[in-house]
Amino acid sequence: MTPIDNLATLLSKLPGLGPRSARRAVLHLFKNKEKLFQPLIVALQQTLYSIKICEICGNLDTSSPCNICSDQRRPHDQICVVEEVADLWAIERSGLFKGMYHVLGGTLSAMDGRGPDQLGIPKLFKRAEGLKEVILATNATVDGQTTAFYITEQLKPLNIPVTRIAYGIPVGGELDYLDEGTLGAALKSRQSM
Ligand SMILES: [Zn+2]
């Protein structure tokens, strides 16, 4: 395999890129050697060796605790629960949420053998005391809903207000694919569980 084919094959394994768009990406990189190709190589290496999983919320960042968890200007008594880091980043892009996050790393799923312990759920309960609000922003899929209901039930004895993001999320919809406006509306109109 030539280096070019190799690069195209590797790129085609990225989410959202098929073989065709991977080849187009390779061409685009060659055409923009200084502006894009070189900086991309540097950025890939820097990230590879500096990326960490936040010990508190599960976010990916270059430090642990991450920038969000260590930001004292953000309220620490409001936690938004998401399935994946991509969802956290999507909500951050909307700019409408200023509190803390908790990344589960998936959903409860009997079929795939994922129980509360496989997700960050016990860790969430440890963070729960004294919270003003837990916002459940799991996806509007069956597993996402099941996970939201499970967390709600478990948090009830602690008397913490639990809300669920609402309007604008299509059933079966995944957060990461929503535009910022829709996601913002869903967050604003969250409802009590
Ligand atoms: Zn964090």
C-alpha cells in the first residue's frame, strides 16, 4: 500500500468519513500543505500525548480536572448528565449552559450488558450531595430514556431536583447532531422529572 493509500484508509475509519471523502480529504491536505497538513500533524501529536480523561466529569482535556471542572466562575451545584464527551462538547458549543457535567460513557443496556457500574453512575451519585439541579441530557433513544429514568429513581431519596431536556429533540435523536439553536431550546425548556 502506498503512503497515500494508507493515509486515505486511515482517514476513512473516522466517523463521518467514507473511502470517497477520505480520498478527498487527502487531496485537500496535499493542496494545503503549510496551512493545514503540517499544523494537523503537530496538533495530532500534541493531542495524542497530552489528552487526559477528567477524573471528575469524564470530559477529555489536556488536564485533569478538566478546564470546566476547575473553572471557579461556573456554578458547581448544577450537573448536566450526558452520554458521551461529544454531547458535552455540543452543549458547550451552544454556550447556554454554565454548570458542570457528568459523562456516562454510554447508556444502560441489558442487551450489551452495560449496567450502572459500567457507566459513571456511582460516581455521579457521589457528586450528587448538595446539588441544586441534575439535568438529564441523555439522548432521546430508548436506552437514553431508560438511563434517564434509572438515574431519576436513584436520585429521589436524595431530594435533588432532576430535570430532563425537552423540546426540539426528535425521538431517537442524538444530541451531537443537533444544531446549537435546537439544543439550546431543549436545554431552556427542560422539565421536572
Ligand atoms: Zn471535568
